[in-house]
Amino acid sequence: MLNGNWIPISKAFVKHLPEDRPYTKLEAAFSLQLDYDQGKKVTQTGYAKLWKWSKKKIIKFFKDMNVEIVYPQNTQFKRKQRGLISNLKRDQKETERGLIRFIDSKWLDEDRDQVGSNKRLKRDQRGVTTNDPNLNPKKDTCPHEAIVDLYHRLLPELPRVKVWSGKRQALLRARWNQGVENSDGLKSNCIEWWEGFFKHIRSSYFLMGKSIPQSGQKPFKPNLEWFCNEKSFINIIEGKYH
């Protein structure tokens, strides 16, 4: 296959990862891949705690997967940093030795059909596909499914998302790319920012639909689409409803 012997796995399986036992290598690979796809900032210590592995096992696993964590500053001078997962390039002469292979999903061809035809790919005069994410600035990098799952988990009292497409995706994508920074220095183009955003919403009596409506009016229960509307979004982060 284009990227090795792999099959797609739904991100929804994250809720089935173990909490009461150490992760298997396959579960750890899935967890690592998911964090990479979402651009999540991580640490080896965090994985050791989550996977219930020793630091030595974590280091060996990263080596086998051919990935590393890149920190903002040299860890010799600044401790307790969170970094991003980086996929290292393999030597073409290196053998796989039957290891679990890390998939650099940012380079996968999402438009390729099941028989592997690439006739639909548009190429420039040099023969480079425009599906290369570095050449296509309009590529959607927003982790819609992960944010919807987070909304469901942190705000279960509010209306659940049943369909997330078209206008709704465009609204969330715009807020993701807006790059709004919170008090912790996180920006809205990372999943941790959205966790804080939903917790901020939870602290508002009004946004949780607990306000007593005026006579003859229905109780107001906002949903994820309403939160992603630009006007509502700005009012929320500026504390208008708190």
C-alpha cells in the first residue's frame, strides 16, 4: 500500500483505551498516532503515566516507532516542558524488522480511491500533487471529531451533535484557525485550548441552559454550532455570559 501495511482506525476507539492496566504496544501506537494527528503537546512522563509504562520502555518504543518529542527549548536548561511529536525520516536502507510503523498521516492522500487510482489528483507543471499539505494551504487541519467528542464528554447536559458537516464544520474550522490565546498561553488551534473553553462554558449558568426563561419563552440551550458562531464565540471568551 501507499504508506505500508496499515488499515484506518476510527478515532472513536479512544474511549475504549484501558484505564486499569498497562497499554499494549498496539494501544500505545494508536494513542501516539492520535496525539500526533491532533497536534497535541505531550511529554514522556505523561505517556509513562497514561500507558503505565516505565520511562525506559517509553524511550525504546519511541525509537522503534521512529518518532521523538520536540520541545520548544533545550530540556537541559528548562524542565517540565511539553513538546510536539515529530516523525523522523527513515534511512531508505533501514529494514522494518517487523516493527509497528508510525504513519505520518499529514501526508496521506485523502482523495485516493480504494483501488489506488490517482487520476483525480491535480498536478502542477513540475508534477507535484496539490494534495501535499505543505502545498495546499486550504487543507483542513481542524480535528473536528476530537472536538465534538470533547464537547460531548465535558458538556453532556447540552444538545448532542448528530450531524457535523457543511456550515458547522466551516464555523469550527474558522474558530480553530483564529488562533485566540487563553491565559495559559494556549491558542485555539490546539485541543487543550478547547478543553479549557468547554470548562469555561460549564462555569456559566446561562451557557449551561440553567437560566429561567421569561414568560412564554422556551429555555435557552446552546449547542456546539452556537458556541462556534463568531459573535457567540467572542462573547464567551470575553466573559459576557459569566
